[in-house]
Amino acid sequence: GAVVSQHPSWVICKSGTSVKIECRSLDFQATTMFWYRQFPKQSLMLMATSNEGSKATYEQGVEKDKFLINHASLTLSTLTVTSAHPEDSSFYICSARDNWSDSYNEQFFGPGTRLTVL
Amino acid sequence: AQTVTQSQPEMSVQEAETVTLSCTYDTSESDYYLFWYKQPPSRQMILVIRQEAYKQQNATENRFSVNFQKAAKSFSLKISDSQLGDAAMYFCAYRGTASKLTFGTGTRLQVTL
């Protein structure tokens, strides 16, 4: 159990376009999902916390208008990178918490999405 | 703010031997959780082991165990009988009352024959 999927697994886009990344909890409901960014050979940096039915909470330094997060259901959160530029190229990872299980303190991670902006 | 420090960028261990990865953290909270995650080349984050701060007993999961020293704010991971499949990036992570994870910079573990 506790599987999180991401779609797409990789995407290449032109500079100036917008890209949407989906994060789904497949076998549990998640009121809270997290979005991370990982540059090559670096650690995961939390971008924002996504809460179902309410606005996301962004970490300091993360542009809210550039990285739009929508958590419209208990199993789906989306991250939209608007007007993407080459410096947005990175590996984006989501995670989710199962608030109704004994492992509620654990985050389950998706497989990640590699974004390349040309 | 909480910080997590992994002072070993790279470690190497021979197959079947034991290796210890270090992690220290800084927090003013008394109730928190600590984790070790493994990230293989596929980049899928895999939970290795978890420790609740209120528990004095060190967590163990098969070949993986931790040495949790709360007063020293130290949380090291010991891998016994290392296998080739253990080669990966290992991240130490902290979760406090804010519910979000703070990761260390990671340790790349190589396993040699």
C-alpha cells in the first residue's frame, strides 16, 4: 500500500510555456501533500505544502505566482510551473501523508518528474 | 529553524562489511521524528528507518539500525552485511511539529566487491 504516482515522469518544454505536474495518492487519501525540488547531486528542498481544499503554504523564497499548486481532491495535487525558463529545469518530487493510518507521520514519495526547459 | 547536517559527502564499504553514516541535527523541539531515506539511481525515495524522539530504544530494520543520541542530537545509520543493492544516496531527515521534512545534504554510499 501507500503508493504515490507522478505524471509525467519527464517533460521537455520551450522557454515561456507552462507545465503541469500531477501527484496522486493511489490507495489512500491525503489531505496534505508536499512538493520538493532537487537539483543534480543536491538534496531535496521543500517548495510548498499542499492542503486539500485550501491554499498551499509556500516556503520562503519560492514564487507563488510561478509555482501554482492546486489540491482539489484528497488524492490529487498539481504543480504548474508557469512561464518556465531554463533555470526551472530540475527534478520535482511530491510526497503525501496518509492521515488515517498508523504511518501518518511518514511521507510517501512519488517517483519524481524531470523537467527540462529549453 | 531546524537544520540537519550530514558531514560525509561520500562513503565506501566492502560487500558484507559494516558502515556507519553520520547525521546531526539542531532543534529546540522535544517531540519530533527522524528518518533515513535511500535514493537509488532511479531517484525514488525509499524509507529505510524511522525513529521517534520519545523512544529511547534505537530503531532496527533487518540489516539497518540507528544510534540515536538525543542529548547530543545525533542520529547515525549503521548498515550491516552491506550488499551491492545498498549503493545509493542516503538522506537523513527531521520532522517536527510543523509536519514538514527537513533533509540533510546526503551521503553517497558506494559498495565495492
